[in-house]
Amino acid sequence: MNPASYRLRVLRDLWRAILLPSLSFFTVIRFLGLHLGLALAIPAYVALLISWTVSKRVLANVKHARTAQQLGAQPIRQVVGKWPGNIDILLRMIKAFKTSYVLDVYLQLFEEYQCTTLNTRILWVDNIITMDQQHSKFVLSTGFGNFWRGNNQKERMETFLGEGIFNRDDETWKMHRNVARPFFARDRISDFDVFERFTKRTLKLISSLTSSGQPCEVQDLYSRFTLDAASEFLFGTDLETLSGSLPVAGKTTMGPKGSATDDSWGAFAKAFEMAQQIVTDRGRIGYLWPLFELFKDKNEDNAAVIQAWLDPLVRRAIEDKRAAEKAGINSPVADKTFMQHLADSTDDHVLIRDQLLSVLLASRDTTACLLTFVTYFMAIYPDMARKLRAEVLEHCGPHGAPTYENIRDMRYMRAVINEVLRLYPPVPLNVRESRSEACTLPSSDGTYPDDDPRPFYMPGSTIIMYLPLLMQRNPALWGSDADNFDPERWLQPDRVAKFVANPTMYAPFSAGPRICIGQNYAYNEASYFLVRLLQEFDTFTLATEFQPAGSLPPPEWKSRKGRQAVEKIWPAAALTLYIKGGLWVRFGKSEQV
């Protein structure tokens, strides 16, 4: 079924769950010639629906138990609520999401059940959550063929991402990846001219704000920087978001994922971010989310705004291709932009636009998230900022443009970036669905406290949510100081050796066949920008007094363990990680400039 046809899916499910047994009930009553009064008909009908539902569940459980036995597997431990269908657990989680620390809702379940993989089984539907490194590795890499994006995730994201690479599987996904891969080769991503131009524009804006004594909302600014640089790098077009109105300290309100600005860029950013929030909310509600959108797809309006921004780029690319064909020009791939190459591969306007949107989502949100949290840590750990700046000056001097070799040799900068990505991976959680055939997840030390060596039964066509942020903060993998920010762990041979021997314990850019092809682009872009930033500024101070109302951590976080007890900002997730209300920072001008 087409993922966009979620209403038809709901009608099909209602037919199977209610209408079919109802038709059967009334057919039997009529066939038997029974004349039940209203007082008997209603209880009999309700009893039939309950019996029908229970019977289906019992049969499904028997089938699962038999298959698990055949596979020599044990069941994944289930969350047990007080209400039927774990409805109380669902309501508790939905309420907690509003004020909890990022992913803490899931961490509390793992701690309550003393394990790292669970079946929440909301409304009698299997839904696996895991922070287990071995299980994440199996889903992403060693057992890749057993999983896909799946129908449920495509359904939630179809209006937003459509035919793009993040919402497709198999041949369409392979096509997207093959088209994009040449544009992230080393010779392209080590050409830093684009980084230099857009870094200069960004630093000029920071300098202007600093000179006037104003703080800067860096999450918004870095999002503009990464979007403009990516659009120039991949499409040969500057979207010029850095030329738009910037957030104003004390006046800017909170947007879906950060700051809101009242201009064309602000409208695009709001739609872009609101679409991600809606997709996330749908995931939290689960299988029955379409019941809340039967009469209106909440992402239709957001998609219309996004498409109005992107459609002119797509039309121009297709027109340029046709003009080149008419003129008999056939340029090699090396001379083309990603957009031109994509247009050469298909005439499908929607397919081009959806792939364009997916690449912009990845290139904007991931690097902007990384730069935002690096700046956050430079503000709260000034000693780290000084050490990082000293390394920059040692390798690049106070004014020299960094080279590929400079970036490769700055070991402390790479350690800082790795540590930020460990604690705040841009995609803190992700979802897959098992294919129709059941499989097993490998046994894993520490999954459950007992010593049962059997693998775990993974039902077919079942959602599994893996949680990189929790895995990368797991003390069993990273030691008792797993919640601490400590770049030195990446410079200590014994700790590095553990990671080298077990690389999927750190997967901020995913792993396996779907590993992010732009990860080196992101490392280079972030490193280049940080070099230039640290050449010009040497102090960074949080300006939390300008955070919008409702964006600072709730007081109750102070009494909890982990990073939430010391956090100065409110990290949250909607497809990608972000800081509520943005990150307001004051920059100090270096005397050496």
C-alpha cells in the first residue's frame, strides 16, 4: 500500500478489527433466526468483539512462541502495565515527554526492568526499544538484510520526505546512494573554498553582534551557515539564509526546534522543523496515529511551504539539463553539481525534490547540531576552549586558512568533536522494522541480568527503535564517567583500543550499509569553521538570560543523575537533536587578531 494512503490503511484495519467480526455476528444471528432484544444484542456484540480480539492475540502469541522455539530463541522482556494494552504506560510516556530530559523516558524503562532491550507492547502491538550495542550492530550491520525502513515509518514521513533516501529501501535507496556517493569523495570534500566563503559571512555576523554588545543565537546561525554552504556545495546555489533577519536577544520567540524569525527563511525553517516534530509525535503515539489525522494531514501545510522553496531549484535543474541536451553538451560527472547529476538520472520532479530535501536535512541539521554543542561546551568548559585554541594557533597560526592536512593533524580538535558526538549524536534515536520473516537478535552480555545464552526472538514486521544517545552514554561500554564530557578519553590508548575493537559502540553517523556518506564532509566542515572561529574569538559565555520562557531545564532535573543534573540547556529530539529555544552565546574578541 502507498505510504501516503494512511487513511486507507486505517479503514482496512478497522474492517479487520471491527467491521468483519460485526458482519459475521449479524450474519450468524440472521442465519440462526435469532431475535435478540437490544438488552441482549449489545452485550453479545461487545462480547464477540472482545473474544475476537483476544482470540487473535492468543493465536498470534502461540505462533510467536512456536517460531521462537524453532529458532532456539528467548522472548524479549515485555513492559507490564496496570491497564490493558499498557495504556497506562503509553499515557505516562506521553506526559513525561513534555518535561523529561532527552530519551530519559526510555532510560527509566531500561533501569526499571534492569535490561537494555525491551518490548513496550503498547496496545498489544510489539514495539522493541534497545540501547544494546550488539543489537544495534545487528540491526545496522551484521543483520542488515533482516530489517528495512518499513511501511510504518514511511507512512509517518511520506508527506515530509517522500521519495528521499531516508524514506526508501532496496532499489530506490541504492539508486539515491549511488547518485550521491561521488559528491562526497575526498577530492570534493577537501576543497575548502565553499567553507571559507560561508565561514567568513558567519563570523562577520558574530563580530557585528559582539561589537554592539549583543549575544548571538548560534543554533540558528549555524543552521543557516550549514544550509547555505551545503546548497552551494551540492547545488551550485546559495540559498542566502545568512542574509535574512537574525534572532534578536530578548525579543525572539521559541520556534518548533529553536528560534523563530518573521521572514521567508523563518517560514521555511518553521515548516521544516514543525514537519520533523509532527513525524516524531506520530512515532510516539504509535500505530494508531492516523486516527488523529483522518480529516487533515498535519504535515500538508508544512510540505507546501517546503516545496515552494525547493521547486524553483528543481525546475531550473531540469531546464538546464534539457538546454544542455539540446545544445549537445554532455559534461563529465566531475564538472557537475549534485543537483545536475541528479537531474541527469531522472526526469521525476518529485523524486529530485525529495532527494534534495533529504540531503539538505542531513547536511544542515547534523553539522549545525555538532557546532552548537561544541560551542556550548566551550562556554561551560573554558579550559577546553583554551586548549583547543592553542592547538589551532599551533597548526594554523592566527590567520592561516586550515588545510586538509592541518585538520587531520589536530588530534585534540578531533577528540573534542568525537566527544561531543558521543554525548549528543545528531540523530539520537532511529527506527527500523523487521521484514516479514522472524529473526533473532544475538545474545548480549548485560542485556538481562540472568545468564540465558539464547538469542532473542524478533517477530516479523515489528518496529525496533535503537537509541545511539543512550548506548553512547552506557557505563558498561564507556566506564563510570560515561556522562562526563572528557575529550581526553579519545587520546588515551587503552580507551581508544576498546573502541577500535568494538567500533559500533560509537555510531553517531550510523553504521553498516546505510552509514552516512557525508560524515567526512561534516567533520571537515565543522573543523574548518572551528579553526576560523577560534582564530577570531577566545572566550565564549552562555547568555541564558535571553533563553525564551520554557526553554531552560526544569528545576527537578537538578535532583536526578546523569547529565541532566548539570545541564545548562534543554536538549530535545525531533528526528534530529536540538536545543529548545536555541543557544544564546556571547563571544569575546581575541587580542591576537
